[in-house]
Amino acid sequence: MESLVEMGFDETQILRGLEIYGGDFDQTLEWLMNGGVSESDSNSGETDNSDDEDEVKLVLVVRKDLFMGTGKIAAQCSHATMGIAQKLYQTEISPVLLIQAQKWSLQGEKTIVLWCAGLSELKILERQGTDLGLLCEKVRDAGRTEVEPGSVTVLALFGYTNFVDQVTGQLQLLR
């Protein structure tokens, strides 16, 4: 990627090209040389500038039925965020997740905290997220303070906004 930046290409466009072509450098370079237009796009005269499809976010879903205090919720959300970060920055990550991690960082690491009614709803959300290819992380509490040991407190879902919203779009902000 550094060589493409040195050639003067925009980092966001480079990431988009790498994503489109599954990390293939040569195809990405060709796509960039064509102005970020694929063959199918050039036939229609459209360029690939869809910002909405490129947005990445992290959503943290907190179980409201556990009646956790504000500090406890903050700690559990931190654990969930760290769990996602550890998965994103492990050595053997897929090129698609690496691109999403880079985009998330460049876009300001958008993070939203929502709530759900209980464990059964959280399990459904996790299944839906997994089915859509989202990166998911469940937090299980050690049980030293407010909740029973092993209680699932928070679910983190990471990926493209349009997919995350398909899973969590009906949930409300935690207040």
C-alpha cells in the first residue's frame, strides 16, 4: 500500500480497490490507473465513490436486564472493544478485515452503544451478525462485583455500517 501512496493515489481509494479485488495488488493498481473505475463502471460512465458502502463502525450492545451501574457498563464496553481490537490486529487476519480496520481508523473509529432486553435477544443479534460476516465479540463477566460469574454482559459487532445496521438498526441508544 505504501508504494501506491508514494505514487500519489488516495489512501481511501487504495483501500477500496484492495477490498474490491480481494487484496490483489496488480488488479488494484489497474483499477486505480483507470481512475477508480472498473470495466462494468466504465460502460455505465459511473465512478466508484459510494461513501455509505465504505463506512465501518463498531456497535456495542449492552444487556439492560442486568441493571449494571454506569461504571460497570463502561468497563464491560471497554472489554468488548479490546476484544474486537485484538481480533483485528492479530497476525493472521483476513485482508478484508484488515481493510475494514484501516478504514475504521481513518474514519474516526465510529462506535455506538445500544441496549437490548436480555440474553436471548443478544444471542439472536450475535447469530445474525455472524451470518452476515460481522466480527462479533461477547463479554463474559468474572462476577466479582455486580453480576453473576459468567454472565454475558455486552456484544460487540464490527463491520460495514450497512451490515451492522441490518442487525442492530432496531435497537435504541443506551442512555
